[in-house]
Amino acid sequence: MSLTASHPPRGRTARKLDRAYERRKERARADQASQSAIGRDIGRIPPVADPLRKAAACGSLRTFIETYLLKMFTVPGSGEHWPWAEYHLRTIAQVERSVRDGGMFAVALPRSGGKTSILKCGAMWAVMTGQRRWVCVIAATQEKAKGIVGAFKVILETNPLMAADFPEVCFPISALERIVHRQGGQTCLGRPTRMVWQADELVFADIPGCRAAPRPGGQPGRPLLRQLRPAAGGTITCTSLDSADMLGQVKAQPDGSQIRPDLSLFDDPQTEESARSPVQTAARLKTLRGAVEGMGPPGVPFAGLCAVTGIEQHDLTDQLLNDPAWNGVREPMLIREPVHRAATDAAVRHGDAWDRYAELMGEEQPAEAAAFYRSRWCGVHRPECVDRLDRDRDCPRCPAHDRCMDAGAVVSWRWRKNPEETSAVEHAMKIAIRNPVFFAAHMQQAPLSLESESVQVTAAMVARRVSGLPAGRVPMDCSHVSAYIDMHDEILYWAVCAWNPATFGGQVIDYGTFPEQPGRWFVQARPPRPMSSLFGRLGKAGAIAAGLEQLATRLMKTEFGRHAAGGQVTRFQVERLLVDARYPRHEPIIARVKRKMGSPVLMLAKGIGLTAEHKPFAAYSRKPGETLGHHWRIPNVRGTREFPFVAVDTNYWKSFVHRSLAIGAGEPGALTLFGAPSQFSEHEPFAEHLAASEYPTETMSRRWGNVVNVWKTRVGKPDNHWFDCVVGCAVGAAMLGCRSSEDARRAGAVGGSGGRRKALRPLGQIGR
């Protein structure tokens, strides 16, 4: 008997049943596949609704905009389309030339003046008419670039007139029914459309017989008006200016060929932060020019459309518009100012009416200001003047010249105004009065320079001021070491400087953050490695205290060496460590850490921005229990709840640091950085804090007779924390006895004989 179980052989009937079951399964699978294919197939593309209308739009960008995209240029809410300004028509014509013939075009129009919308329309016209195969959108950030692609998607999904005349583009899109995963299997008459409908990439359906006719030499030709379907396979992608994959973009086509971007749409390729940074501006400009030269296919004139907005003088916008290769165009909102202002030349008749308008606006009386303007407008303007605010007029010979507040004014778009405003001149002047800096940069394309001419230090200059010494090395002429910690909830900035007591020059011998960050470029508001990641269990105050204690202990225990020629090394430690206590929430934390450490080296510091109208520290009389130094003082806090601290005149010491950075390296009083000349780029973030974050404005004190540089943070509030650290180190050095020869001379002139400081008298009392 066999131990192995065996099944009886299957009979012929059973085998027939198995084969029948398999045939049924195959038929069911085939039916399901057929139904699926039918469901995925979009069928024949509908015919063009109006071939003549489409032909006219394909032949003219202005006609294309006015036919399909005019709603992009209407007033929100009312739906009214103001007539085009002359600069609109010039911009549209230049965009059309660039699309047809290649070449770069950079345009700066007044904010909300339609520049980006016109360039978007030009890019869409280029790809939908087959004149350009691949449009690459490039913006300052990836999210902004995706937003532009998203705007294209909305237009293609919701524009009924465009869907009627461009069915080869819009019909496959509507067939998706906003279900994105259908794109992979979509077919047209059994042929895959290969459409892509993503957030960062659009590829139009590859419809049979719908490709553009090429020119001789491989260049894209104008659309065949008989065929009227040249957009098949048109591509729109996006990237950011700092993306690593911006260059070398290439796509394979179904016929085996490859395409590259042949048109780029650049939208504001700079940020507020990069515009204030010469280093980042130079890097972005280099990338932008490299992208233009290396992105396009060989043998095809590359086209670039760039919408820019001025932020700072000599920023990326300014340099592009001044570059002849980019055919830059600037269009101001106010071509010529009205004459009725106090600043008008005395030879021109004027009544300072706009200054009265500005006074009413400054007194928060906008209704009275509007009524004042209307009183000088109604009944004064002749009918022909109302329609000619955007061109030159013979105002000096007009009998109403003395009353008319629009006399001499020329605007670029006479229709642009708010409902409550009487004319475009009032609209422009109101912006100029309320925010002259914004008006100059964003409306006039001519940013103002608010910086004091006495300080000419840039981030690039600071980064290159390296001494050749390694980090932590004290220069031979320095004998004092001070440090400063700038306090924040999630990150601490710090710097250590060595000083020459005779010249008050020195060197930044080390700097950094706590916790140490993984990369060089980061912002204080979002550090990659925050303090809470180390001490989160201690709570916010506990984490700050723990981080401050660790950092202060490390700085005070570190030994910095000064190496003599004979190999002798002199060791130095931090003699004065100041900690930023300007935030009231941090003061008790710093005081608790100081009490715990028990070191006289550590001291709280509070910055005071003394302006020209404030009493300078040099005019203070020393009171019992306080210490009065050179632009710093330690007040007597006995009997108060305050912890002992040093008050610092930050405006003076910021100017002092910038003067030290402007002095040639090697000269007495110069401030330099550690590091080898070949590694200066490592200091770029540090240099940005020192030179590109704030600017001084000179003001004269009428009362005290002194000139004060008042330091202001640039627009956007870039990080300036290492600047504060170096300023604090300079204050610490002054507390240790460092004094430049110039400061000593001034102090002697003020203090007189006997070394006793006298108070400065007000300017009006000098000589009495």
C-alpha cells in the first residue's frame, strides 16, 4: 500500500468545464478592458467654433488678449475694463516681437499696472499658437512659480470662449473632470494623448494632426491658419531661480525627437532680501544670464519675458533694465509732477497747494484733503484737459493755471484711480505723499537712496576683509578680548573680537550661533535647529536659560592665543561679555544666569537709539553710584527693581563699527575678519548682517549742535544680529579702556582740564 495520497484523474467533462471557465474569464477581461478603453478615450476633438476669430487672435497678441483674456484686465467688482494706457500697448507689441523673433524683454510697470498679466498672456499666446513649444516659468521661489502655472490651469479650465476656439487644448482638459489621475490613461481615437496636468507641469494633449508646421532650419513656425490646431504637445513648466535643475531641461517626444525650453517667463526674480544684498544680487544675475544662454535649443532664437519691480538702487531689476541685451523698459506712474509744490522752482508760478493737501493728509483728514482738491478741480478743468492728463499740455498759458492742482502733471494712465478720487493725478500724488519710498520704487521704478553718504560699506567689502589668521587667533597688536550675545527665543547669536587699545582697531576672531546651525544661510525667525530641539522639556524660559548658560560658560572658558614670532603663545580670555537685554522677557532670565554663574565678566546690555533730539551721553553729568563712559553709561539702579546693566548709544556704535569697516585693512582703527583670502565666501552671511541689513540717515541736532547717524532697518527687516554682536563687542572694548586717538582728542576738548567731564550746552547757549 502506497503511503503517498493521490488524486483520481480528472475526467473529460471536468476539463471541458475548466476551459469554458477560462474562456468566460478572458471574455469578461476583454469586455472590461474595452469598456475601460472606451471610457478613457475622449473621441474626436470638436471643430473650432469660429475659425476667423481664432485666426485673428493667432495673428495678434492684442487681439488674443481682447478676445479671450480681457477679464484679466478689468476692475475687480465692477468688471469694467479701462482703456489701455500707451505703455500697455507698447508692452504688448514688444512681447509679441520677442515671441515671434526671439530676444529678451524686461519691463517694469507701476505696481498693479498689468505687467505680469500681459507677460502671462504673451506666454499663453506663444504656446497655444504653436510659436513656442515649451514655456518655462521662473520666479524667485518655487511656490510663486507654481502659482503662475496654477493661473494658467484656471484659465484653461474655465474660459468658455477659449474652449470653443482651442478645442485641441481645452477639450482633453475638460475630459479629465478635475480628476488628475485620469491623465495617464487618456486616449484620443485609441492613441495616448500623453497629457500632463500637474501643479508644476502642463503638457497639452498630443492630438493627431495638430502640430505646428516647422520653419526651415528647425525653427518653430507661425501657425497654419488652415489647420488652426498647432498647440499639440505644448509644454509649460516652472522652477525657481535658485533651483539646481533649471539648466539642462529636456523632454523626449513621441516621434523620438527632443525639445528644450524656447521661451522663459521670469516673474520678479528677486526677493526683498536678495535685493538688499549685493552678493545675492550678483549671484542671481549670473544665474539669470546663464539660464538665458544655456536653456534654449540650438538653432532657435530664445525668447525671454521678464516682469520686474524695483526695490533698491542697483538691485537685480536695476541692472537688468540697464542691460542693452534685455531691452529694458521703465514706465513711471507719474511722468511729470504738478508744479504747485513748495519745491517747485521760483521761476514757475505755483501756490504750494499740494503741500496743503499733504498737511491735511498728515493730520488724518482725508475727506478734507479730497474736498480741497475737488474745489480746485471742478469748474477749473477744461474738457480737453480732462482727456489729456496723460500727455503734455500748455498749462503755463492756461488762465486757470494758478488754481489748477493738476497744472504741469502728466500721468502714464489717466484712467487709474480709486472711486473716491477725482483724477489719476490725485491718485498718484496721494501714494507719493503717504509712502514716498514705496512710490519711488514700485510706482516710479526709481528707488530712493536713504543711506548716508558718509558710510560706503557693502557686504562684499566686509566679506573680503580677511586677515589670514585662523579663527580664535588674536592679532599681535591686540590685547583685549570682548564678546557679545544677541538673545532670541530659539537661537543665540554671538561674536568675539580682539582689540588694539591704542587705535581701537581690531578683528572679529570668532562668531556663530547657539545651537550651531547645519547650513550657512538661515533666518532668525526659522532656524533649522532651534533651541527648543535641545531643551524643549524645560519650557521656553528654561530652554533660553540653559542655552545662555552653556554658551556664556563656553565663551568665558575658551582661551584665545596670540602667537609671537619666536613661537611664544600668549593666552587671552574674554574680559567683558555683554548679553542683549533689550527684551523685557529676557532680562530676568539673563539676571538669573548671571547670579548663578557669579562672574563679573558677564553683564546685561540695553541699546538705546539716541536721535538728534535726544540728550547725548556726553552731555550727562555723572551722578553718585553711576558710571559714565564714552557713549555708554551704567546707571545707578539701587532702590529699583532693575538688575545692573550698561546703557548703550547704539546709533553711535553702529556708525563706529561701519567707520572701522571702511578703513583700509592694516590702517590704524581698521576692523577685519579672521580667515584665509581664499575662504572669504564663508563670511557672506555674516557680512550680510553687518552691511546689508541697516542704513544710516544723517540728522542735525538743532538743540545740541551735533550730527547723528540714525540707523534704520531696511524694508523687509533682514537679519542684523551679528551686526548687533560686533557693535556690542566694541562697547565691551570701550568699557575695557579702548579709545581711538580721535575719540580721545574729542573727549579732551569736551572734558577740559582736570579730566572732569563738562556737560554740552545747547546750541543756542554756546557763546554766552
